[in-house]
Amino acid sequence: MAEARIQDPTQVTDFAYTRGLFDVGTGELVKLEKKEVEDDMDFLGGIGRSFKIVAEYDVGDPFAPDAPLVINIGCLTGTGYMTGLRTYFTAYSPLKRTLEDAPMPGWSAMSGSFGRKFKSTGLDDLVLVGRAATPQILVIKQGEDGPEISLQPAPDEIVGARTPEKVAWLNREFNDPDNRKYPAHFSVIGPAGENYAKVWYASIASTTQEQLMSGEDKFRFAGRLGMGSVLGSKNILAIVASAQKDEYPDGDERLKPINREIGRGEQSKGYRHPNNHDGGGGTGRLERVLDSFGVLPFKNFAPPGENIAVPSHIETVREAEEFIVIDKNCYGCQISCHQDVYAAPEGGKDPDPRKARRNHGPYIGRYEFEPMELTGPNLGIEDAKANLELARLTDDLGFDAISSSVVVSFLMDYNERNEEKIAGGVSFGDVEGTTRVMEDIAYGRDPLFGKGVKKISEEIGGAEYAMHCKGVEHSAYLPQTNPGYPFATAGGHMSMRTFLLYVMDPDCQPESADYWVRQITEEGWKMINVNLHGGCLFTLAPPPQTAEAVSSIYGIELSGDQLVEATYQTHLLGFALEQKQGATPADYDMAGDVFVGKAKGDLEGVRFLTRELFEEIRERVLVKFKEDAQKAGYLN
Ligand code: SF4
């Protein structure tokens, strides 16, 4: 974490942070330096710093050895701030590409315990370049005099292994599970990342404390934009962050009530289990909400009406006799947003939920909205158990659950429309076919389907129903409801908060270009503030609260306005980097079928987004972002 350069610091520029540059080709730590904080973006960290780093590189091929992969943390990661656990991976994405095929920068973020261990090693940013000749494990250790970074050959038993098998080996090698000692946490890729040349949407899976203790696969993921593919291209199968001694700098008296509010208060209520201070049910609750409005993605983003996926709603799963849903948490987080699903024990489920959670059968999988929805209703699969198992399969193969599932829904849609079948004729509702296709992709047995729907449709057709923006597959919210998708700088629901407005904003004016332009240019990007400072998205913390937490820990004044301004500057830099890679207005587009009058544009639950409305929004948004990026000095 940033350290004060002077006694009694009063401002962010009184701090410095530690950056390493490591060449995985030579195994050499090229540079380890303390860098003075120059502005709020530097201080807050995460993508505020990593976008500046990747801006210094010219990258035409995201897998080229000299293309950088930045691993870093925010100023709240590994502190006493509840949910301060995030790690960020930033690179030129193999998936997010211009129409001319140039890779554009992006990032992916994860919670879990890797970030707090990374911070304890003494690093803030680690830039990886080069490519190892053989599969390696990157080991980062807390040393006497700062971080120690080295490579060790990956043993045969983890080469090609799925993510849980890799973690099980690492846990035995770098921890002492018999004595419940866990100084190390891990980030790993699965077979998908190892086959990076054919799989552009591989994830990075990171361990939670519960996973190391229970042996069950309870990962957190840096899922989106193919960061696992980039790590795979460096021939790094796993990263170990090991620290015997952890320190969690606490804030002054202001931090305790902030943490109480985060863990127990109204702002995070929606992400908690109903048994946890009257929670709303976690991200899974969205499935019923969207379904009740007739806007739940179904069979490649075309719901025929309302309440079409009741068997896979989390409420149904929670009530079912065969399942027990238990909320779990990342280290020290009282929100406990993970909704883990276990089989009922022999003899049946205890009607008392408190007793049921202590007596359950085997772990089946996690219920999170996007993976469950996109491996379920959007594939026409309406069997909750099959759905949980498919979502878990994407985790274990090391895929981004969103991209891999949307690829399969595209293939199913293609087969429904064409005489000549592809992917073994996989069709909507086909669990076995989905499993086969996903495994074929992850193990590199298919040359095309791992490259995302943009690339697939360029090769075989179907662009009008290839559900992506700038190559990044849509998350589980209809593009028909969200003209903000193309302006997200990373994952569509993680970097532009316009995806729920149609359903959730009582003042939504869907047919008004003014409304959408205002939401995209003035509000939507604010959500990426969590990708700077290291707190979790699910705190839904207002900026003044987060700024106060930072002030409380570092003893300097930081305002909510400063946090918002640093966030906008970061968004603008991300946008400018897209422009520098050659993005034109035509790159900010969506599949033709989603507009009014087209195959998926006239749905019962939504029908407002005409091509003309979208083009007006696009023109005005691009003018505004370009002007502001020029003023910030990011564009000429
Ligand atoms: S809200 Fe969920 S993902 Fe975020 S830190 Fe807490 S348990 Fe982890």
C-alpha cells in the first residue's frame, strides 16, 4: 500500500508506492522502484495507475511477449476497510478489439484473498512482460527487504489441470493445511488460459480463505476480457502471493461505523442472504426481477414474455427440498454475498434454515446471477441443478462464465437458423452438448469458438445476432434495454452502470436520447471508482463514504468529489486508449437484431431502441467523451 514519504502527510502527493517490472522470459526482476504519487489516480490505485502504465506500450498483438500484464491493488486493498480485497489485472485484451482487429486495453477485478497477500508482500503494482519457455509458477514472497519475485517450473501434474486441481496442489506446496496455516494465496488459470491462442476469454481464478480450508472450489474471478489468456500467453499457470505476516492498517474512529454500515446497513442489503440482516438474496435476486418484467435473457437474448425461468430463480432454489443455500464470505466481509448451493443431506433438509446450513450434503455450485442466467435460461436450460453444474464447469475450466456462455448461445442460435449445423449441432436446452462444446473449447480442440462471438461471426456469419460490444460479450442484461453497453470500457455491467435503468429507474425515459446521453456521460462511468481503490462493488458505497474511509486510514483529507473526478479521468483515459488503437464510431455498436423492427427488437417486455435513437445517442456521447479526453490531455 502507499507509504508516507514524510512525517505527518497531509496530501496524496506525500505518499509513494512500490512498482516492480518482472520479465518472465528471463526470470529477472528488471526494476523495483518507489514511485512518488503524482495525483489522486496514482494514490487511489488500481486502474487509475494501470491505465497509465499500459498507455506507455504500443501493442498490436496482446499475446506478444513485450505486451504488458499489470497486476495491482487499490489503496484500500488489505486494509481494515470491509471488502478491501480487490486485485486488478490490466492488459490489452485479446477479446476487446476494434473492427480492424487492434486489441484495446481493458481490465478485470476480483475479490478473494490474493490481493491482501499481494499487498503484504510489499508490492502495489507488478508489471509482467516476456514469455517463459516452459510453464512456470510465479512466486511473490514477503522478504526481509521487500518483495522477492521468482519463477519455478510448473510440475506436470498441474499442466493442463482444471482450476481446483491446480489450487489443491499449490495449497499443499505453499501452505500447511494440516496445521491450518495459510500464508499463501493463489491466482491460477485453467486449461482455457493455457490454450490462450485459441481461447481469448480465459479467466483468472483466485482463492478465498474458505476454499483453502474446505478444499471446495470457492473461487473469486477476474473473469472478463481474457486476462487469463494474457497470463497464459506468458506461460504462467499460477501466481503465488505469500506473506507470513499480515498487517491490516486500521483507520481512526471513523472507520468502524463505515464498516458497520457496509456489512449490516441498507446499502449492501440486496447482496445479503435473507437470513443475514434481512438481505435481498444476493445477485441472484435479479433473475426473478428481470423475469417479472419480461426482460430476462432467454435463448440468446430474446425472452418471449414474463416469468419464463421460474425453476431457476434463486427463490425457487432456496425453497426446494433438494437444495440448501448457504451464504459465505470473503475474508472479514459481513455482506457474505456468495450464495453457495449444497445438496440436501440424506434424510432430507431440516426445515429450520439455521440447522439446515450446519447439516448439508455435497457442494453443488455457487448461485450468482450472471453465470446462472447465461448458462441457464439464455441457453434454454431450465434445470437448476444442471445450471449450477454448468456454471461451475466454466469456473473449473478457467473460462469467463459470461463470454463462454454467450458463445454457446450464439452457436445454438446459429444452428436454429441454419440448415448446416456447427459445434456438433448443439441446440437450445442441450446440457450435454453445452458441456461438450465448452470442454472442446477449453482444451483447444476447436480452432474458432474460443475467440468470442465477434470473431466467430466474422468467420461464419451471424453478426446480427452476435451479442457483444467491441468484442466483449454482453452480460445477462438485454442490449435492447441498454444503449450504454458500447461505451463501457471493460465488462458491460462492470464499467457502465446503465444496464438496469430500464427496469429500476422510476424516472427512466427510454425513448429520450437526452436521458441516455446524460446517464452515460454523467453517471454510468462512476461505478468504476471501485476499480481504483480496492473496495468491493457490492458495498454500493457513496463516494463521500469511501473517501472518508480513505482519509480515516491514511490521515489525509480526500473528498467524494476528488474520488469522482479521479474516476472520470480514469474512464476518459480508458476511452482515449480505445481511440488510440483506432476505434471509430462504427466500433461503438451493437448487433443489428436488437433494434426495433428486427428479430430481437420487438419483444413483449421491451420495445424502444430504434436504430435512429441509438445513432443519436452514440454521436452525442462520442462528442462529449472526445472533448473531455482532449481537455484532459489524453487525446490530441
Ligand atoms: S461483497 Fe462478496 S465479493 Fe465482495 S468482499 Fe464481500 S463477500 Fe467478497
